[in-house]
Amino acid sequence: MSSIDLSSLLRLQLPRGGIDFSSFSSLCASAARLLPDKSLPVAVAAVAGYLVICNAVRFRSINRLKKKLGYTDRRSLSRMTGDDAQTIMRHMILEEFPTMSELGLQFALFKTYGIETISKLLVATKNLADKENSSKRYEDTSIIFTEFMTSMPTSSRHMQAVARINYLHAPYIASGKILNEDLLYTLAVSAIEPARFIGLNEWRATTEMERCAIGTFWKSLGDAMGIKYEGHLARAGQWADGLEFHEDISAWAREYEMEHLRPADTNVAASRELVRLMNWHVPGFLKPFAQDALVVLMGDRVRDAFRFEEPGILPAAIIYTTLALRRFALRFFCLPRLRPLKAFSDEDPTTGRIQHYYYLVHPWYNPSTLWSRWGPEALFRRLSGGFAPGEKSHMPEGFLWNEIGPKAQVGKGSAEMDVHVERMKGLQRGKCPFSGAA
């Protein structure tokens, strides 16, 4: 059995443009001649073949979408419609980057807790900052955001989700407890943080088309929520496309944070409750590390606003190394998702109820099936002190839109929501929001 010629092996080089099928056979043949065991070439061929397939199909989905929609350069982005932006957003959230999209949105929620006018209201209303109500309100918030981020802007479900959040906000806006700046900042971080988390931690960076879709979508949603941009964003009413809107709202958010993202007692109360929910299933002895991990990801300014102690070097090193390894593995060793995730059931044709397939702590609106109650995920949740679907109080039959929100508002607001829906129909939400936008 001859030994491997190490110098010859080191001279094997991959093509500059990445692995392709034309180079695959020569690569395997060269490697096989150097290997001592005749059975090893089969293993080498299998591994190399898998890597070739991963490389060949990893970008296929985004390339197909770009070709289908026709957004090939910056000039073409100025005609992006709300419908196309939604299609691109759905592709990002449910196919390409589900993990970092969700994590980014969670940290966007974190950031809003660092604004005293927002956290003060949350604590006062006991919605997202109280142990009794926080879990349901978290799930309700997640449902509203996921629905209007993944359904077409002209669909009934999208408009119902937006109408519900408008209804829930309306009395606080009327009383001056929710300011336009609060809504604008929430809109800003919802656009900024998922894109930032994807850019830092995912297997590829977002494309110009995707970044434009983010700006286009959130501009359109801000219009539907009645958020005012004049006097806040530099080019209000003059944006050519979603990229310009995203640039302006990002610049405004940075300036706003310099003045308003600062320590306050209500920030602390709200943030500790969200940390408790996010670390619910972490074993007790690991909870300090899990909290440090969250603090590492939230950054210095947010950490100071919540009065968390600065984490040590070890947690930071572990978190960043883990994220880097994940990014590398996804890019080179993982095939793309075969089908998009499904967050919701179809609307029941008889009752109109919708079931939600994901949850953080309590399984609100999750269907009760043998798998959901006793499958691997359910067993893990039970063993870690969590909950599996099935309890009647968690409404496994699903929700109606007028049941989303604080307990005092359950079953209320249908007429007011209908008014919001009719107003949105007049906004032509599937069109380009920058054609005469204000």
C-alpha cells in the first residue's frame, strides 16, 4: 500500500468560480489516484458529489426568483410593487433565512423595550411586561407580524392582521400614550434588525432586490398604519425605491436611539420578562449563560438601556464562533430548504378559525394532535418545564382575528376593523408605494 503524495495532494486546486460539474470527474480522478485504499475513492466521490450538489443548487432559489420578477438592476427596483415585495419577503422569511429572520424580529422587539415611552406603556397596561399576560401577548404579536409579513397585501388575512393592530393601538394613539415616533421607531427596527441579523449571521448576504423589498414592504405597511414620515425622514415623499426608504429610516433610527435609547426602570421590567420567555426551556444551570448570549447579541447600547452587566469574553467567543460555524456549514454543507415553512393553517371554511404552528412558551392556537402532544419537540418541551398543545385554555381550535390581543379586547373591535380594511382597500396596497407616495 503506497503512501499519499502530500505535495501532489496540495497541488489539487478548486476552480476559481467555485465547484462545477465539469470539474467534478477530474477532481475525483485526481484524488482517487492519490489514495492508498481502493475503497476510499468511492467515499471521496460521494462526499465531493454532495459538495458539488450543494454548491450547484444553493443559490438556485434566489436566482430563479430574481429572474421571475425581473429585478436585475437598480433602475428596475423603482417599479417594485407591494405584491412583489411581499413575495420576496415571504421567500426570505419562510425559505432562505427563517432562523435569523425570527431572531432579528425578536431583537427588534427588544430594542423597542429600550424606549421609555414604549416600555412605560407596556408596564402600565401589563401586556408584554407581566408574567400573567406576557406569553399570550407575545404569541399574539408574533402572529400579527408573521401574518402581515407573509401574506399578500391585498389578501383578507393580511388586511385583517393590520386592521387588528390598528384597532388595538387606536385608543392609545387618541390619548397620546402612543406617539407617532413610537410607531415609526417600531417600524424602523422591524425593517432594520432582521436584515442586520441576516447580513451578519446567515450563509449569504441579502441581495439588492431583497433589501429593496424590505424597504418597500415596510413603507407600504407604515402607510396602512397611518404612520407619518414628514419631519422625521430626510426624503419623505421623494423616495425612488425601497432602498432609499430603508436608508432614510435607518439613519433616522440611529439618531433617535442616540437620544431615546437609554436606561429606565420600565425598560428593565419589560426586558427581564422577555428574557424569561426566550430562555424558558433552557435548563436552570445554563440560564446565566443563555442570558449572557442574549446580551452579547443585543449590543452595548441596548444592554446599557436595560442595565445588563457586560458579558465576559468566553460567552461572546462561544456565541460568535457558533454563529460563524453555522454560517459556514449552511453555505457549503447543507442543501437548501425543499419547501417553505408553514406558519399557519388555512382558514377553516366553517368557523373561519386559523391555527398557528409555532410558539415560544405556551401553545396558543396550536392544533392538538398525537404528534404535537407527544412528538420529539413536545417531549422536549415537557421535560424542560414547558407546555404541549391540548389545553382548552390555549384555544387549540385556532383564533379569529377579533380574539387577538389583551384579554379585555377579546371578541371586540370587529366593526372598527372593518372600517380599517375598507380604508386599506382604497390604498391600492399591492401597487408600488413610491408612485406618488407621501
